[in-house]
Amino acid sequence: MIFSPSLSSPVLPSVRVLPLRPGTLLLELAGLEETLSLYDAFQQSPVAGVLEIVPAARTLMIAFDALVLDQSQLLQAVGERLGKERSVGAAETVDIPVHYDGEDITDVAELLGCSVAEVVRRHTEAEYTVAFTGFAPGFAYLSAPGVGLLVPRRTSPRTVVPAGSVGLAGEFSGVYPKASPGGWQLIGRTSLAMFDLSRDPAAILRPGLRVRFLDSARSSMHVFEKTPVAAGPAVGVSSDIENGVEILSCGLPVLVQDLGRANMAAQGVSLSGALDHGNFKLANRIVGNRSGTPALEIAPAGFSFKAFGRGVMAFTGAPAAVSVTSASGAVANIAFNTPIALDDGDVVSLLAPPSGTRSYLAMRGGFVVEPVLGSVATDTLAQIGPAALGVGARVAVKSENLRAPVLPGEQPAFAMPKADEIVTLDIYLGPRTDWFTSEAVASFLSQSWQVTPQSSRVGIRLSGEPLERLNRNELPSEATLRGALQVPASGQPVLFLSDHPLTGGYPVIANVAAHHLDLAGQIPVGAHIRFNALNAFTHIDFVASDPQ
């Protein structure tokens, strides 16, 4: 079976190839069944060089290693798998007991023109499949074609939906794993935890599993009450440590970070990790650590700590004045990007930086922190990872005889941006650039966008001339990347950073180029951003050639 370009095909399966940035493609198919069939084909016959596949309502996002697999080879592999039927194996079935007393169940019955009892019957008699995950860790989109429960989202979303709420939206059913905003029609509730870090895997629902809903009023099934666990344990608040640091002051919470949680998309968990990978790695290299060793990410406010035992530290990232006060009272001013030896009792003080947004503190040996889902990264949106550090927190530093030398004198890759500057970011147009008018695309590229105070590790909210949509349809949820520029109904873009949601339902007009992702994470409130397109938006429509 060979890929051949075509504008349309009435019979053969087709796929639209949409650009994200080099090393990542978005494949858009005709619908959910075709998407899941292609996803299943890749699971049954993996391709060397494919790093991750994130399924959604009608798209697959495929990340690949261009050193192992080039784009043409990947498209060839897609063509070979396109149109294959899904394997129907003995998939695990998860039973979910439900109390059908949701706030919207009467409205759902009216929308469907049936009784509440009929809504419950349809919901409990259907066998659902986990199509994909997203929105929040453990949130699964459940599909059961032909079940007869197609209803729209609420016109006014709730600010808080309780954990365990069972809802309907469009063609999907789902269960909220934690309390969060949401616009699904609520028909019931369950006590079964959808996401619990005490389990392995933490998410009870993962793509490919089957789901049955049981009416608790008729079922004898007993489920122990369990509270979903999201945030990780506090980090050393009262630990008795011989080597480490104690935080004496911090204007904003300090986060433990590494390079994130790879390959967790099946559980609805995104990568997270340090906002500025380059400076995070630099801090570790300077003190002789491996690049992914846990370090502290410090927001732009004052910070100080006391050292326990002897050690070697380095600050990188947003530069600020640093001083070390010894136990005898002697004060020394020190530089960023250089290894500094510390003695027991030394007090280190960092002022707020005049540029950039995040500084990094690495200690030789690395901070000792309990991993959560294989990583110590603190994901502020998903609320996964070690708890943020405040005044009084103590964190141990690993005592080991490292053979790697310290590395003085290495400089960062870019100068930190200031609040009064205009920062230019290279971008790749796509995947949904054609959802906007040509005037909106021109405006997006020509104007300077101001960084607003509503920005965070999740994303930078921008303010400027609103972008007008050409396609006003609702976009089915699809995977997003760090660096995606999503445009909500307001027309004001949001530049996703490390803690972005795994999937989103607003069109992405462009994605920041990989070489500018770290710079994007250091742009402060008040600065302006201009976007420089490295490509003209194009897409490819393919159909599978008739094997005859």
C-alpha cells in the first residue's frame, strides 16, 4: 500500500498531514473510528524512531526522531497502516459504579426526548472504549458509537465540577478525575478514583481499555471510597539532613524540576519539567551533574537558603545579584554561571532578577526528592509532583563522590529578555492556520503582542488586536505541544509553556520553533513578542492507494 497525494477520495481511507514543527506531525482523519484504527495499527506494528503517539478525537500527533526516521519514511509507514481494521482482542474491561443523580440528567433526557430511566439504560448497556486521554491526568474520552447519547456541552460551563462526576459531551462520556472547571452534562457520580498515584499505573483508564457503567442502585458491587492523589509529598519540610539546604526566604514558591515525564500521554499526563531546559542543564553541567539531575526553579522574587554541610552550587537562568554570608559573618558577592563552594552554615541570598523569569539552582550530587510517575518535575496544572517549597523547607543533597569535573565559564545560549523589550520568536505556522482569515494571519505576524500578568508555567497570555476566525466550528480536542499558540474565542493567543494541557479544543495557529522554546519560557510580564514565520502554511492530503 503506497501513499499518493490526492485532493479527495470517495472510497479509500485518507489522511491530512498538518505541520507542527520539525520532528512532529499532526495527522487528521475522517473520524474517531479511523483515528483509533490507525493508532491501533501503530501499536500492533511499531515503527523505529517514533517517540510518542497522542490520539485524539480525529487526529494523531506523532513525534519522531529525525536522526532515525525522516518524514518521508514516517509517511510511508502511515500509508502502510492506513485503512487497516482495528484488532478486536480481549481488552481489559473496567467496571465503574455510578449513582445516576447528576445535576443535568433531567436536561439530558429532555434533549434526547426520552425518560431519565432510558438515559440510564442506554448508558449502562453500552460498552465503551477509551478513545484517548487529555484535559487532565486520568481524564478519558469514552466512545460507544450508536449508543444514542449525543448531547452538546453546557452553554455555560461550571467553575467547579466535583471529582468523580460522570458526564456526557458530544459523542463522548467521561469521568472527572479531580475537581475542576468543566462544561460536560453531568448525569451521575462514582466513588472510584480515576487517578491515584498509589496505583501503578496511576490512571485506571487508558487508550484501548473497555468500560462498563453499572447502576449503583441495582448493582451489588462494592467499591471502597478512595480519594484521588495528585500532588506529591512535601519535600523535606522537617527532615533531619546532614547535607542539603534550608529555605530561609522566598517571594514566590520554589519548584523542584527535572526534564519532565516522558511517554505518559496514555495516562493523560503531559511532559512538564523546567521552563528553560538549556539553563537547567547548564546549572547541572557547571557543578558536574548529569543534565537531568533535580534542581530548583526559582520564580522572579527574592530567595535565600542556608547550607548544611559542604557542597558546590551554581546559579543559571535569569541573572540576579547573589551573595554568600559565611558563619563568621563575612560577605562575598558571587557570579552566575560559575561553580561556588559552600561551607556548612553559609547563607546564600539571591535578589529578584532584572530580566528573565526563572533562575536555576543546582547542587553537586543533586537534590534528593521522591519521584512521582518517574520524575521529580512539579506540574502546576496537573498538580502532579513534589509540593512547592516554602520558607522552612529542607531538601537533602546527595553525597557521592562524582568523577565529573566542575565546569566554570560556560555562558548561556541567549541574553535574558527584559520587560521593556520586544522579543522575536521563530514559529512554524500550523496546524490550524487555515481556521483564521488571511487578514488575521497577517495581523498575527505583523503586530507585537504584550505579555499579560495572567501568564504562568501553563502559558503566556498575550494581548493585542484579536484574531478573527474563518472557521467558527467547534474543534474536536487534539494534542498540543510546548510552544503551541492556541487562540481561544477571545482571539487573544496563549503561548503554551511546560505545564500545558495534553489536549486542547481551540485552534493552534502556530508553534514556536524548538530553538526558541527556552527563550519563550524566560519572557517577563510587560515584554512584547513578535512572531517570525519560518514556513508558509501548507498541508498534504493523502489517500491510501488501492492495493488492487
